[in-house]
Amino acid sequence: MGLFDFLSDKGETKPVAPTTNPAGGNTDFFGTDKTADTTAGDTYTVVSGDSLSKIAKNHYGDASKWHQIYDANKSTIGSDPDKIEVGQVLTLPKA
């Protein structure tokens, strides 16, 4: 930006007014819906060699938190937490 960029023949102009949200203000600055479920956490797609404890160790830093992942994904995993399959998308709840 140079010195002459500040000179203008338009005179003083008003700053742009912020827009209002017609939806009632349920979004943040970036337009993210604040009413969305924020307790769900991230998702993770199972790859070859994974186990719930490995995923917990990488995501939470504690392998013993595999129960949290299993409890959140019982409908996807089934009754045996040792039988996760490559390609399954798991919900990783917030710690």
C-alpha cells in the first residue's frame, strides 16, 4: 500500500454496517450453527491395524479411554469391541 492509496476523491465514507442474521442469531462469526450438537465430537475412519485402544491413545492420549469410544459407537461396532472393521466411521466423543 502506498502513500497515494489513502488519497481519494470520494470524501469521508461511513464504515460498512454489520449484517444482521435473519435466522435469529443462531450462528457465530463464521456462520457455524450454534444450535448444532457440540457434544458429538470428531469422527474417525478405521484403518488396518486399528483397535479402540490405539484410537483412544492417539485421540485422547490415554488408551484406557477406549470405553468412551465403544459406548458412543455400540450401534456401529456391535457387541464385541474387538471387532472393528476397516472403513467404519466412528464418533469420537469429547473427553
